[in-house]
Amino acid sequence: MKKHIISLIAALLLLITTFGQVPSLINYQAVIRNSSGSILPNQSISLRLSIRLGTVSGSIYYQEIHAITTNDFGLVNVKIGEGTPVIWTMPQVSFSLPFDYFLETEIDVNGGSSYTLSGVTQLVSVPFALHAKYAESAGDSKGHFVGDYYGGGIVVWSNPEGSHGIIMAQTDQSSSVTWYDASNVVSINSNYDAVSNKFSDWRLPTKYELELMYANRGIVASTAYDFALGLYWSSTEQSTNNAKAISFSNGLTSDALKGQLFRVRAIRTF
């Protein structure tokens, strides 16, 4: 089968703004072409969009799928945030983390799930603009910093202004769970204290977020229950059978079998 490519047009990434507000949506436009450079008009395709952290091959932070048909000129227009979510939902995505963000585009021109990598583009202006949205939603001019009790848990990382960051639960949600069951564990309301269970957006941290938690564990330990000296699951997959886990005894990362039993500590962002 011929390799099909996506030709990005000038208006590739634009924030959708309505009445001066910045919602959690990003305009995406692309011209679908085949390997010979010819456009594919009126073609039903499946488009998979992923946001990766750190590098072009970094862990997938967010992913969604669009089933769409190109127009007479091979053009598609979608809104990132309105596709069928695969990993998280756009409102859960924080663009305040201290990493570069990359948008990966994959396509199946037959409308199925046999995707071909079409390109990876670094996000620059979009996360910056969405930053303003999170700053406005914080609603607290004094900011929140590492070690602060806030948002149902304890701040384990924040930007210099304290306007956005990562909040972790005060206790582990499990001391022995497989990676397959970890996401279920963090979604169970009874696994949180009376303050934390008022929030419904707790999730498993990515590898990068877990590394931030480890780096700031000394500050957090002075105000909360400390981490155990064991391995904690991240949401980052290494392969079909392996996922990333980090030891809180030495900070080393392991490519662990998903069936192994490790600890879980949930996070949410602000």
C-alpha cells in the first residue's frame, strides 16, 4: 500500500476563540496527499492526533481519533479536543508542564486503524495561549507552590508564578496493583480522603510528571505523607507488555512488565 502523507497548510494550529475566551480546543487544518504529492479529494480517512511530551518520540500525553472526509481539495478541518479520546480528554491536558509539546499526526486513508505516521510538529504558540486560560481559571493571585495544600491534595510542582502546576494525592491509592488496573484504582472515589474525593479528575501521572514528583519529594514530605521506597507506576507505555515505573528509593526508571504489582499515587493539574 502506498505511503500517504499529510501536507500542513499555513493555518495548521490556531486557537479557537469565542467572545474573548480560550476553550480547550485547537483548530487543525491539513491537505491530505499521497506519496506522489497528489491530493486525495473526497476521501474518507481516519486521523489520529497525539500530543507527545519532551521530544518527538516522547511519551504520549494525549491522543484522539477523527473519522473525517476530505473536501474537493483534499482538505480536512478538525478541532483537537473534539475527536474520540483515546488517552485523557483535552480539559485534562495542562500546557504548563516544563516540557516541550509535540503534535504527532497519523492517518489511515481507508478509514480504519492501520495508521501511517505522517509527521510531528512542535507546539509553541498554542500552549502559550492556553497558558492564559489556566492562569485565569486559577482565580487566586497569590499562587500555589510546592508543598502547599491546594485542590484536594498537595502541590508537587508549579511554575514560578504558582499559577499552574501538579497536585498529588496525599496518600497512595494502592500499594500493590498491576499497570492494567492502575487507572481504575485512581478513579475510585473511596481511595481518597474526604478533601481529595471532592475532585473527579485524578489520574495516573506520566513518566515525566512522576519524575517531578520524585525530584520534589523532600519538600512534599515535610507537609504530607511521604512516598514509600518502592516502585510507582506511570501512565507511560514502553511497549505492548511494558510500562514505565520509577523507584522512589533511588529515582531510577524501569521498563516493567504491566502485570507486576507496584504502587500508585494519583495527580491532577491546575
